[in-house]
Amino acid sequence: MATISRTQRGSGINSQNRAGWLFVLPTVLILGVFLFFPVVMAAWVSLSDWRGRGSPFGAGVDFVGGKNYVDTLSGKGIAGRDFGTSIRNNLYYVVLVVPLQTALALALAFLVNKRALRGKGFFRTAFYFPSVTSSVAITVLWLFLFSASGAINGMLELFSIKGPNWFDDPRGIIHLMLGGGDAPAGMSKPVFLGLSGWDWISGPSVAMCAFILMAIFTTSGTFMLLFLAALQSIGEETDEAAQVDGANAWQRFWYVTLPMLRPTMFTVLTLGTIGTWQVFDQIYTGSQGGPAKTTLTPAYLSYDAAFNSQNWGRGAAIAFILFAIIVVFTLLQRVILGETDPTQPGRRQRRADRLVRLHAARAASKAGV
């Protein structure tokens, strides 16, 4: 048999590499034109005073450095205070939507995965249907349901509760719980991004609560499918084996099922965090930041600054700040979940394994092994 020289082998590999690059070249060019170049252009715009006329690389566009970022993050003036308000609003939105939609999606996945449930296809379709419906259409429907004379307030009247005019009520729910009124003397001064401590603890407004409910309603079905696929990959044999070992329903869920769902849980939480920080179309269709800017979000503020105020530099700067926020929250989420490699066991899985080994050692010692 003829021996293939190292030179011939290297030539064959190089030939395959060239052929591979030739096949992916159209995709690389398309991504470069429609993805990489716009990002570079947006980065330049965020550092310039471009007003939307002509080319952003034209001679009349001046480099202003980090002025747009400083004006946005300084908390001074209308621009700084609006950005602080949008961050506060969106932060409450993220903190409430992500855990609730994840918990609901997991519960729905367990429900439609049960053997005893009849009509599984119907329920899976029904739960998933809001996720594929146009967000604009659902927002318009929500405006009718949560109007002053809508169905939601009609249901509340059955329990002798006078419902608010949801999308026109700027009051924060934490302020309402505390009795409302003016800010205490020690909490009236700006502390961060131009907002006072009293503003930061206001909670989401009544109007934002309606958007929070809508987000949970429309996104839980998508994440339900991810959890359902993970549950079906686990199979019922694992749960039955834990049941034979004497684990009750809660122990089987907490120590067996949930650790095995950890990669999917991380994916769901990451997608949920990214999606909630990018919320735009519901705000644009439903309230455009009102009432009293209590539904203003960074994504809508970026659009408003660029397209309505023609301050494209500030709009691009807000977009890059929002990108940095999303990256920080994603990394923080990885740290909290102990997520260095989704394929490796996390803290809860390792703790469960230690408990199993300890239980086995005790059982062996009692049996005299």
C-alpha cells in the first residue's frame, strides 16, 4: 500500500478548507453587509453628531466622542432623567416577567406531559397559540380588555372591586401599597440616573402591570415547548426509579427532574432576560411610553431619540448601553446558576448526587456491607 506523504495530506486538507470557505463565502458576505457593517456604522453614529441627513460618514458629521453616552448616563436634564426612568421601568418588567413566565411555562409543560391528560394536542396548541399571534394584534386586544369599561374591570366588579383605568394610570403599585403621597424628606433627592430613591421604589405602574401580564400570556407557550422537549428527553423511567427509591413528589421534582432541566432552564432564563430588555413593539403600539413615561423602555427611548427627535447619536448610544446591560445580566445569570458549562452538573445536581451517595452509604452500613 502506497504511503501518503505529509505534504500530500496537508495539500488535501488545504483543498478541503478552500472548498469549505468557497461554499460559506456567500453567507459570510451577506452577514458582513447586513450585520457587521451596520453595527460598525451604529458605533460610529453613537460617537458623532449625525442628525439623520446625508451619510453618517460625510464631511459635515463631527466626532463628539463619548458625549452622547455621558448625556445619557449623567442623569442630568431631560435626556438623562428619561433614560433613568426607562431603566427603572424595564428593570421591574424584567424582574417580574422572567420568573413568572418561567414558572408558568414549567407548570404547563408538566401538565401537558402527563399520561393521564386527554387531548394533549389541543392543550399544547392552545397554550402555544398566543406565542405565534402578532404582538400588535394582542396589544390591541389588551387595550380593549384593560380599558376602563373592559372585560377585566367587569370581572373585578363581580367581586365589588373598582378596577383602574389601566393604561392611563401612572401610579406605582408599591407607592399604592404604601399609601401614596409625596416622597419622604430623605428620599426626594436624586440618587442614581437622575431619579430619587422614592422614584426607584415606586414599583411598576398600573399601566406597566398590564404589559407584564401580556408578556407572561404571550411568551409562556414558547418556553413551555422547550421544557416539554426536555421532559420528554428525560423520560418517565427516571421519575419511576426515584419513586421506587422512596422519594416523594417534591423530592423527585427538586432533586431529580429540576437538576436535569438545568440546561433548558438556563436557556429559558437567558432568552427571557434578553427578550424582556428588548421590549418595544408592545410599548410602541399600546402606550408609546405613557402615561407619565411609566411604560417607557430603553428600546423605545432609543427609537424615540433617533426617529422622532432626530438625535441619532443619542439613539445609537442608548442601543449600545442596552446591549451592555443585556450582556451583564446574562453573565450575572450564569454566575447565579453556577453555569460555566450547561453540560456539566451544577451545584444542585452535585448536592443531589452527594445526598444519593450518602443515602446509599448509610443503607450499606445498616445492611452490614
